[in-house]
Amino acid sequence: HREEAMSRLMCLSDVVGLTSHCEKVEDCSLRVECWLTLGDWKLAQGSSPGSDISEPLQVDVLTAFKRATSTNGCGYKAWHAWALLNFRIAQQMSGRDEGATVSSGRQRNSASSRSLRSHIVAAVKGFVNAISLGTKRSSASVQQDMLNLLTCLFKWGELPEVAVTINEGLGTIALEAWLGVLPQLLARIHIRSPSVRSVLHPLLTRLGERHPQAH
């Protein structure tokens, strides 16, 4: 029954996508929901929380979530799902190969390193978009997105793409959103990495000017 349900949902997703494209439907929420549900089902069926995700499953679920985020006005849930999956894969790859450093100047010129970088950047962009679109109704989830974004910054911030991507996204994230993770920001104020400092220090300066009582 599960396989049949999965097959029918895949067909429905294709039909809805084709109809939306041909008829230029403005409300694409059904299309987004179909692809997100399909990705969630595949992930739940193929892996358990905390376990590694196989490469074939990664491709299947990433494809479904990518189709959701490629839809105009896809909303918070799509970007959250896309970011979280890429973040999980990046952590999985990083944990599996801790001996290899992806930091600039010492990175391995390999397919594995390039793949890790692409997942990190995709996660960062996804979290930035999700946080920008988050509402009060999804506040708990947005808070977790903020913490995951900071993990990306502090863990992989020496990669130029990470700092650049976060800096580019700062303009779309409400300054007040950072107040919830202010203790984490202040705890890293003396971090030595120039690229991480390029994000952290201007952000803390802006927070101090707007909310002097927060410090």
C-alpha cells in the first residue's frame, strides 16, 4: 500500500506540475505541497532520524525539494525543508571525513570536497530564505533555522562562499530575528577567522545601534 501511495503521489505531482506550467496557474501551493510530501515520504521510508542518508535517496529527495523551491512563491516550508536536508547531508559528509579539511587554503581538490561545499552553500541560502519568509506561526522552527545557520557560519565560515552568502542575505532577514540567538553571537565575538568576523562584527554593531539594551 505504501508503494502504491508513493507511486500515485508521484503521478499527481507530475500532473499538477504540468497543469500549473501549461495553464500558468498563479496559486502553486498544491504543486509545492505535492513535492514536499513526496520528499518527506521518501525520506521517512528510506532512512531513520539520525541515520545516514544513502546517495540514491539524497538525489531523490533533493530533486523533490528542489522542484518545490523552484516554484514561484513556494513559501517558508519549502525553503526550510531544502535547507534542512542539505544541512543534514553536509553534516553527514563532514562527519564521515573529519580528516579532510574544507577550509580555504587546505581544501582537497576532489569531487567529495566540491560536493560538500555545494551542500553547505545550498543549506545557507535555504536557511536565509526560510528565515526571511518565516512567520510568528512558525517561530519555533525559524529559531532552529537561525541556530542551524549559525552552525554553518561557525563550522564552515572559512569557506568564502558561506560568509558571502550570509552577508548577501542579511538584508532580507529582519534585524530583530537575530536577538533570539544573541548569546551565541556574543560567545563567538573573539573568533579569529576573518571571514566569520566579516559577518559577525558588522551584525553585532547593527544590533548594538538598534537595540543598545540587548548588549
